[in-house]
Amino acid sequence: MTITSDSIAARLLAQPATQRVPTPKVELFQRRHFVSDELAGALIALIDADRRPSTIADDNGDAYFRTSETCDLAATLPAVQQVESMLTALSGIDPAYGEPLQGQRYAEGQEFKPHTDYFAPGGRDYQRYCSLSGNRTWTFMIYLNDVTAGGATRFKLIDKTFQPEAGKLLCWNNRLPDGGVNHATLHHGMKVRKGVKYVITKWYREEKWRG
């Protein structure tokens, strides 16, 4: 990548509104009020207009492992361009390394059971998803709305749980300092108990994104 993971973390910490979660196991940050209510509303409308059932790589046979809906957000849309610019300014990561922005919608009872964002080396679908652009490096996820009950994101291996808050950003490094994958990034998009949860997610790769 054009900059190192250390420099990304340093850039994030240099901004007063960004907080590092106190754990030595993973580089994990949060920032409240990252996107405005107006921008969040525009993104929610885009997700609602073009959502489809979510899928997973390396299907483990559990039909209820990921029950949310997903929306690929076109790079030409003004709201998407605004978020992309904000993420580039925040992280300093060259946008050429980023996957297209994706939206997710969780209705009542829907969840994404504990998983990692990186693709497991040696996994059944590793070559399919990583042969062109390498594995995922950083994840940036933004909650677009408050949720009446449930819908938290839980990092079980570091005993940290984050409640959905409109406009709040979570971001983390999926890799270890030696470049290997970091199992401590295992996280659970917990069931929405009441209401609907909307998030957008941006993943970056080891190499420039080639689809």
C-alpha cells in the first residue's frame, strides 16, 4: 500500500475526535458523528432502493449465519462520493486500494454471526477472492441510524461491544504487525431486537482493487 499500517494508525490518532480502543490485541478506533444525519439519510435511501439478500464467502452450511441485506453503492452517486472523500481524508489510504462502498440493512431478528472481514488463507474461496487484489487490510464501518434495541457489534476476543449510534465510525486493522491475519478482529453483528439497522462498510486491500 502507499502508506503503512503504522502511519494509518498515527493519522487516525492525530485527529482529536478519533479514539483508539484500549487493547493491545488489535488496532481498533471509533469516531462519533463522522457523518451527518443528512448524509446518513441519503445513504439509507440508496440502500433501501437496491438491497438484496447478503451472501458469505466460505459458506459453512449455516443458512442463518448472515441474514441481513446488502447493497452495492455506485461510485458515481454524490452521497457515495462524499463518503469516499471523507474516508480518504481520514485514513490517508489511496482510494485505488478500496473495494466499492457497500451498504447493509438488518431488520428485526437479523444478524451476522461471528466472522472476520479478511479471507482465511487456505480457505475454500481464498483464491477466488484474493488472487487479484490480495486480502483485506483495513475495515471502515459507519452506523447510519440509532437502533431501538439490539444490533450491537461485539468483538468477543477482546471483550468489546459497540452500540449502533447514527453517524458513528468504527475502523480496524485486520492484520498483525507481521502482515498475517489478526484473529482478534472476529466480530458479531448481533441480532436487531427492535427497529432496523443500517450501516455502510468500506474495505481496503493489499493491492490495488481489480474486482
